[in-house]
Amino acid sequence: MYSYHKVIPLSQPSSPLSGSPQAVSQLPIQNVLSELLHGVAESGQLILKAAPGAGKSTYFPLQLLKQNIIGGKIIMLEPRRLAARNIATYLAKQLGEKVGQSVGFRVRGENKVSSQTRLEIVTEGIMTRMIQSDPELDGVELLIFDEFHERSIHADTALALSLEVQEALRDDLKLVVMSATLDSEALQSLLPEAVYIESEGRAYPVEHRYTPMSANERLVPAMAKQIRHLMRTETGSLLAFLPGTADIRRLAEQLDDLDNDIDVCPLYGQLSFSQQEKAIAPADKGRRKIVLATNIAETSLTIEGIRIVVDSGLEKVAKFDLRTGITKLDQVRVARSSAEQRAGRAGRLEEGICVRLYSESQLNQQPVVPEPEILHSDLSSLVLELAQWGASADDLCWLDTPPEAALNQGGALLETLGLVTAKGQLTDKGHQAHQLGIEPRLSAMLLEAEHTGGEAWLSTALALVPLLEEPERGITDITHALYRLKQGNAQKQARLLQRASTLARKLGSGFELQQASESLAGVCLALAFPDRVAQRRSQQQGRFVLANGHGGMIADDEPLSDSDYIVAIDLMRTGQDASRIFLAAGLDIERLQKHAPDLFMTQEVADWDENKGRLIAEKQIRIGSIIVERELMPEPGKEQMAAALLTYIRRKGLQVLNWNEGSKALLERVRCGAEWLPDKAWPDVTELALMDNLELWLEPYMTGVRNAKGLTGIDLCAALSAYLGWPLNQEIDQLLPVRYKVPSGSEKKIRYQAGQEPVLSVRMQEMFGEPTSPVIADGRKKIVLELLSPAQRPLQVTSDLAGFWAGAYKEVQKEMKGRYPKHPWPDNPAEHVATTKTKRQLNK
């Protein structure tokens, strides 16, 4: 199947980020440049939509500098470090300068700016920190948000803060939001006064080929097969999009026997800058290249010589699990906008080909744009930013409001780390942590290590931070990485040491690498990850339970697999119950108890041991869900006995109690009452609420119960009635009666079930003389009547008795007269005498 994307061809499209020369007059952005410059000059807000390669990230800011449209400094946010470096390098070259003069950049661990710098290109949370440190942004006139469609949490946060700065402090501050693919309607609703400009993309035609994989076909072999075929039959270099780094490594291995003139280059975020540069640089003369990339290559980067794209249609998305506090890496299909950007990479330099390993119908089923990071991420850093800003999330304007549950979870973690109070305000330690500008957990580790120990503690923590920010691939035990650093053998030795020294200066301290101790690594890390302290499960090598209650596992051949305690730093949920632990450190639990006693709690616990058939009481020292020490206690008293039995019920469920017909019926009536009469003070009797409140409703009726068997003797009707309290336990029989007296004089049981209507089963003759459906619950609920034949078989179900008598009854009467001729079937049942008798008995 072939399909074409109609475009306006260029004689020489640009490659702005590769460093190659380009004819800037040919850039599509030039067609709207006068509108752009006028919009920036005259308006406080501007939205620019332009396709990749249009020149929005390069030519546009270059013209702002050259034409002096902006008097003050320009800050441009890029979502990726590689793009920030390359754009700054390219623009400086266009000006005939070195990076750090008119154009500079700031990324984590690297800063190339000077007093001459007029355009700073920044990434990650740097723009947010600039706003926090100087809310008035003295000297800054324009903020540019590039590639905003990637919707990083940093970009969303910085934009929300910038809008407040613009409204409250700097009405002269200018904001420009740029994107290749964006939801323009949503963005315009957030920036209603913004000038909107769209630059039509220009590229060579791209031929789309859809070759979906079969059900049993695996991705890497399928990708290898396509690449081999394309490299034999087509010219030019190839860019393949894969979901993750493991897929890239496996595919690279399968392609190692290609012709000698073909270079295979990986491209993903964890590679060094030089390795990434090699992937995007032009192939040597007479050679071709295959670039195996994650979604890092979708935007911002132009890779020289690419005319073929092979798209798996997949990407890895990290989603934070609020329940476990652990990130799960999901493999998902890309959004339509991402698929289009991937295909566009083939049409930058000449007519290209995009082979999609999925069907067109699969693509059309995908959302237009991907879900923003802020909706599925750990928000602890955002909560810290909001606390520093002195605002709640509701006080700011967002394109997508951060989820309340995620904000609450982030706040709870910060409180555990001692960075915020219970009311969400920054503590003194929290203010210090924010000044460090690193992840909250790592900030807490540095500050606690500085407070807890001497130089060795602080130097150990300082050495660990850069090792955690940029972990070495293939190393599971971070103490081994620390050892390599001390020996001078780390992969990024100079950069890591520089980062540690920078953090030390922020703390007003020094950093001595040789003072760092591998034996202290686990204890320091536990200060940052107390919820991830993990205990090895009994007799199970490589299997651990974390303090947060979640399970983790390490490969059996890893030295840490037989450790009694570890700190699991980097772990990822998979399809299994336990998470795979990728980075950890051994932990001396006694040392942690000695130096961080506040992480531990002591409690007396009593529980019913089913195997032994008796009560076990013990004193436990715990860190979260982990029991570090336990000590048997003397024979427990009545209170401990009751507590143990309640624990037993919570473990086994409410079914261990004696739920007879009467108690079940009462429970359903109370649940229906809460639904139908919400204005009355019904207690919450959902199963979850009953389990949570056993002490309130059940424990008072456990007098004399000494073992699990005795639980079956509890009068649950009495317990529930008392839980209802006065006056509801007196009113319930009137509001929701157990039985209803029908016109024949019989009393029939009403069936109650939460979420459904009340039902009464009765022979039709017994309802003669009843003109309308009976009601309960202060007249708010009609009883559904299941009208039965003389043989007790259902004839009709109705909640409108009057309507039934006047309508459908005629058909029932006609059929029943023939089947049950001895029973009365009057023409006007609403006025007939109700009866349980036959016609003959009635006539006596």
C-alpha cells in the first residue's frame, strides 16, 4: 500500500542542527518572518506552529538577535540537552562567534554563558529555577518555549509560572510558544490574547508504505528484515525508530554483518554527547549510515543524509504508579502527530520513504497527540516548586491541570523527607533543598548526610548524586560505580567530579572524593529512599519486599541478590507482580537505625495465628512494611486479644463472621437507605468502610470472644443496629420495612439490594383492589411488583401498577382465564376484592 504526503518541494532543504551550511532564504519560516517579528514586537504573547525543519528553532531566534527586536535577554527552553547544545553551537557559528558569547546554553552539569550572552538556550528545570530565583526576571525580555508539543513537565510548569509573572509582576515580559504539532485550540484558550501564526512546512514528498507485522512476528527480527531489504534496494541513509534502548542494542547486533560501507549508530538519551553527535553527523564520503533511535529523533534534531525511515510505531512511556510510588514503563503505540513527525524525517533532503510496521487503520485509531507528562508522572518536584512559589496548583493556569491524587502523593513524600510541613509549607530544610536545584530525594540525602555525619557522610552523598543522575549502564550495585569513580575509571569521570564539586559549593562545603565511603552508600541512600529500603524474602534469593509493601527482584547472578537488606534506587514495574531492580546498594540496617532512628517505629502487635490456633503478641521495630526486629510479649490482655482478632478479620475478610439471612438483609436495607434517603445520617456500610471501622461497630460485641471460632457467635444484627444509632435504628423499619401487607392481608417480604429497586413477589390476585404501586422510603421509592400466577410463576414485573391494570393486564387476563379458569380474572382488577381463593371458594 502506498500513500503520499503532498508537499512543496525545495531545491535545497536545510539541516540547521547538523552544522552544515544552508541557504537561510529557503527556510519556510521566512514566509511568515515579518509577521513573527511584528507579533513579538507588538504583542505580549505569540503562538507559532511550524513543521520540523521550518527554521523556528534556529532562523527565527537568529533574526531576533540580528534585527535587535528584543532589547533584553532571550531565554529559550528546549526539552532535550542534545538539541540545546546543537542549536546554541549552530547559532553561534552563524554569528561567527563561540558558544558563550551572544548565544549560550545551560544544561544540567554544563554552563556556557557570559555577560555578553543575549540568547540563552536552557533545558530541563533550569528555566523554572531561573523564575523561582528571580520572579521579576530582571534583564529578561522574552521567554521562548520550543517544541512545546513534547509537553514535558518542566515546560508545563515553567509556562504556568511565566503566565503568573507576566500577569502580576512583568506586563512587559513576552512569551512565545512554538511547536510542530500542537492542540492549537487548547493553547489558544490558555493564551487567549496571543497572536497565532502558522508556517506551512516544506519538504520533499514522502512515500508511506504500510507493512504491518503478523500476530506472531517479533519486532527486532521484523525491523532487521525491512532494513536489510531497504539498504539493498534504496539509496541514502536510514533512520529507524524503536521503542527502547534494549531493542536498539538487539537490532544493532543483528545488523553487524551488513556491508562494510554501512555504519550502524545508536541514538538515545543515555548516550554520551560525543556518541549522540556521531549519530547525527553526516556519514563519511562514500559511506551510508543506519541510525537506530528512540523518540529522541522525532523533533529538534536533523540527521544528515536520511531519506529512509522505518517506524515501529511504538515508544516507551514511563507512568508513575501512585499506589506503589514506582514508575512503570509501558510500551505503547505512538500518537498520530508523532508518526507524522517520524515520517517527515525522510523528506528533509530529497524525496523519501517511510515504512511503517503497522497498518493505516491502527494509526487512525491512535490519539492525535500524546498524553502530557504532567498527567502520569511523579509530581514531588512540582509540589516542591509550588511550595517555593507559595501557591497551590489551583492558583496557576495550566494547559492540563496536575491530578490532585498525584499532588497529594508528592506532598506526602516531601513530608516524609522533612521538606514540607503537614500543611504543605516549606520547612527550613525544604528551602535549602530547593536552592540545590536537584530532585527532592537527592536534596534530602545531601542535607541529611551533612547533618548526620562528618566529611565522609557528605562526600559520599555528594559523589552519589551525579552517579544517580547519570547512572552507568550495566552496573546494578551503585557502590561499584562509586568504587570506579574513586579509582578514576568512571565513564564520565571529569563531569561527575565537577557536578559533585558544584553541589558542594552550593552547600558551602568542600568535596573530597577519597573521603567518600562505599560502606556508607546504602545508609546515605536510605535517607533519600526510605520507602525503598528492601528486605530479602525468607529463603528467596534475589526477591525482596520494600518498605512501601511492594515487591522487587534482582537477577540471581547479581552479588546483591543474597543481601539481607538493600536500598532499591531505580526499579521499574513490568508485567510481573514484582518490579525489576536496576540500581541498588547494600544496606547495613543496624547502622541506619543508629544514625536515622526517626525512620523506624516501634509498635506492639497482636495477631491470631491460624496454624497454632492461638494469639501471638510481639513488639516490632519496623521501617514501613518491613519488620526489622521482633520480640515476643507475655500473654496478651483483653484489648490485645480484640486487636488481634480484628487484624485476623481484616486479613481474612468479613466472610469469617456469621452473616445469616437477617443480618444480610439488614445490611442491604442500610445500604439502600443511604442511597435513597441521603439526607439522613446513615453510616458508611460499604465493605471497605466496615473493614476500616471494625473497632466502632464490631468490637463492642466481641465481649467474651477468645478465638477465631468465637467470631461466629457475634450477633451481627445487634451490632449493625447499634452502629445505625438513634433515631435511625428506630426509623428504619418504618422507612424500609422488612415486609409489606398486601390487599389480601398477607405479609410479603420486600427484597432489598443496593443499587437496585426494592422488589415484592406476590400472586396477582392478592394485589386486586390496589389501584397504584405501593411506595416506601417516605414515598420516594416505588416497590417493583413481581406479579405471580396462581402457581407462583412470574407473569409481570412492574413499578406502575395502575398502568399495568389499564394496559398489559388485558393480555394476561386473556391467557390466564384459559390456563387457570378456577381463579378470578376480573375486567376491573383495581376495584376487585383481593383474594387467595378460587372463584368457588369466593362464592361460598
